[in-house]
Amino acid sequence: MTIVLEVADTLKNSSSLKELLCLILLLGNFMNASSIQGGAFGMRISSINKLADTKASNISSMSLLNVLAGVTRREFPHILTFLDDLKNASQAARIMASFNDMSQQYAEMRMSLRQLEVELGSKWQGEGVQLEEGDRFLAVMNEHREAAANRFEDLQTLYLNMDAKWKSVMVFYGENPAVMRPDDFFSTFSEFVKNWKEASIQEEKYTQRMEREEKKKREDEEHKARMEAKKEAKRLAENTDGKVDTPQRVEGVDISEEATTGTEDDRKMMDNLLAKLRTGESEVRTRHARRAGRSREVQDNSDVMPALRPSTSTQPGALSAEALLRSLQA
């Protein structure tokens, strides 16, 4: 019963819990701003456990409770003290689950004390009652009754105070004690604390995973930037060695000095082709010159041969060979 009293006082006086409920109401009004449910001034306390079953978005597995836990952790860390305030809510819920049995036991104890008091006053005291010598039953029972009555008085004060407290705190949160069971009321807060702790762990893991992915993405971008910088540095180094590095183009190839189209390989290919064409032209000219020289030499020989050949000779074969040899030596 002491635990129930402490939890009831905490629910009514916890400033961090009040701020959290205001934050939940603000979040709900923001989400329902365009509907008839927006602009609410309050909410049923049982609705706080629906946050764990409501998706934050269609593209994420996070719930509204995960979002709320993350926002609270980052922006309003002082609100997290409500977890310490409600640490005994589950015990209070278990105690109030047996509230009917507790009430019955309280009523039985009070009736038993009254019966004992009546019996001791009527049967063991008064006129006509004679006790045997050395009989200490009345004295012992009177001591027992007084001790039990004192303890029951303390218990009665605690019980009545507890009964008034849980009813008062239920009314404070807009619930009807005659309709809602006290254990259901305290279970609402104990379940919320449990869901909050689970959601906080999930949200923290999700945040760490997103941070790791973001860090990896930045590292990849930096690595890509470094590789591009190395390529650019290499290109500049090649330019300093006399190599012209022009961007690749898909238009026609211009091999002039002021060319703005084509690539270095394209222009080299054209240069090589022109060089080969020039070489081939010179070779053709050389061959033509050689052929012309041979033709003139043959013509000169043909002019010399008739003069050396006699029309009537006793040795025609010897004269022809001698003339031919002389022409070749010349």
C-alpha cells in the first residue's frame, strides 16, 4: 500500500511526466492538424500506449514512440527523469490487481477485532463473572487486543489513505474510478515505461546505423574526390611534358593547329596517314625516275648498235659482241 501511495503521488506531482504528456499532445495535434481531431486540449491516458503501434511514415519501420523517444533524448533530456518517477508503477499495478482481496481482508480484520472486544467485555468482565485464581486469560487477551487494535489503526489509516489517493489520481487524469479498474490504470503507465525503454533502444540503434551509413557515404565521396584529384594531377603532369590532353568529342576530326574537335589519337592517326601518303608518293616518283632512266639507257644502246653492225662482214657474231661490250663500258 505504501508503494501505491508513492506512485499515486508521483503521477500527480511529476513535472517531467507532465511535460512528456504535453509533448505527446503537441505531436498528436501536429499530425492531426488537417483533421477534425486536431487542436485537442487533452487526451485519454490510455491512448499513450497507441504510440508504439502507430507508424511514423510509410517508408520507415519506426513508430511514433521511436520518434518521440529520439526527440526527447536529443532535445529534452531532462524529461527522461519520468522513468525514475514511474519505476514502481508495475508493482503498484500488481498490488491493485488484488485490491478486492485486500478490501475483503481489511473488512474481516476489523470485524474480528470488534467481536473480540465484545466477547472480552461481555463474557470475561462484568457482574457475575468469576475467574479462577491464577487465570490470566483476560489479561493476556486484553494485551493482545490492544496491540492488534493499535496495528489495525495504523493499517486502517494507510488503507483509507491509499483508497483515497488512487481514486484522486484517476480523477486527476480524467478517469472514472467506478468504471475503470485501478490495476488497469496503473498498468497503463507501467506498460508505457516498458514500451518507452524498448523504443529508446531501437531508436538509438537506428540512429547509430544511419550515422554509420552516412559516414560511409561521406568516405566514399571523399575517396572518389581524391581519385579525381589524382587523375587531374596526372593530366596536368602530362601537359607539362608536352602532351596535349584534349577532351573527347564525338564530332568530326580537325587536324589543324587550332583544332577544337577530335582527340589526340585522332590527330596522330591523320598525321601518320599523311606521312605514309607522302612516303608512298616519293617512292612512286623514285620508281618512275628509275624506269625513265632505264628506258633512256636502252634507247641509247639501240642507237649505237646499228652503227657498229656491218652490213657485210665475214665475222658478224664477233663484231656484235665487241660493240656490245664497248657500249656497256661507256
